Amino acid sequence: MVSKRLQAYMTQILLVWCTLFAVVAIATVQGLDWETGVPIQSQEIPVQAAATPPPPPVAAPAKPVVPAFSLLPVGRDQGQGSLGSPSLSWDREKAQLALSIPYTGTLGAYTTFRFDRVQALVFDLHGQWQARATTLVVPDKDCPVRRVQLGQHGTFVRFSLVGNYEAGSEVRYTADHLTIVLDGVRAQGTVRTGSR
């Protein structure tokens, strides 16, 4: 008897739950919008491209820097390399003679002295140098230096600037040129007038 009452009670509870479920389901279905809506057109999401940096400014080509001449030291430090063909330039107004020699290698030092019996000012470039024996004649008749002779020796190369003259002198160089400069050149025994 107890079990029949229990079964009836359980059946009533089940019916109550089913009724509640049905009510909730009906309310949910009635709340939905079943009408056909206007289709929404799809749109592409714009992709933002990464900002490209502006191109770097184009630098103007730099003008080649002409290296300043340095004075070659006087002494017997050894150098080595190869000497090219020398060239002469004579400036009458400045009374200046320049002997320019292209070279490759490493310069050392030089010594200078004057030959009295040959009337020449001599420059010895010390070291192991490859050079071709050369004689240059100065074409300008008003230049007291008559010719330049280049000769190769075992431990030096000799430049002899032949002529009966007086002059100040120095040896200058860059990374690829050696230049012997005679400044204030005048014939021996002449009186120098005015200033340069």
C-alpha cells in the first residue's frame, strides 16, 4: 500500500515537471522572431597595411678629397716600392721647379747634398726601389736647372738636378706621389731682385 502511494506521488511530481518544461518551451518558441529578415551583405574587413618607412635620402657624391702634402723626413730610414715615370713643371713667376714622381710602396727618408764638380743638387731616396734610369731635359731656357737624371743604386735611388743655380728645396709626398720642389730658383751668382 505504501508503494502504491509512493508511485502515485512520484507520478504527480513527474507530471508537474513535464508541465513546467512544456510551458517554458512554448514561451521560448513564441519569443523567437521567425520572420524572414533582410540578408546582411558581407563586407571585407579592411586590412591595414604596415606603414612603409620613407626611403633614406640619397647622399650627394662626396667630392674626392685631395690629400695634403706632407714633408718627407731627412735621414736614412729605408723604404721600398716602385717608382713611375717622373714629370717636370716650371713656374717662371714663382721661380719654382717641381719634379713629381708617382710611386707605390712605403717611403722611408732621403738625404740631399750638392755636387760641386758636376754642378748638381742631389736627392737620394733611401731603400729598395725599382726605378728606370731616366734623363729629363728642362725645356724652358730661363730655368737654371738644365736637366734631371734619375739613377737606381743598391740601397737608394738618386735624383740629380743639374745646373748652375741656387734654390731652397724640400721633398713632399702624398699616398701615391713624391715631389721634389726647388723654390726661389736663380742662377748662381745673380742678384735676386724684388720679392715673390
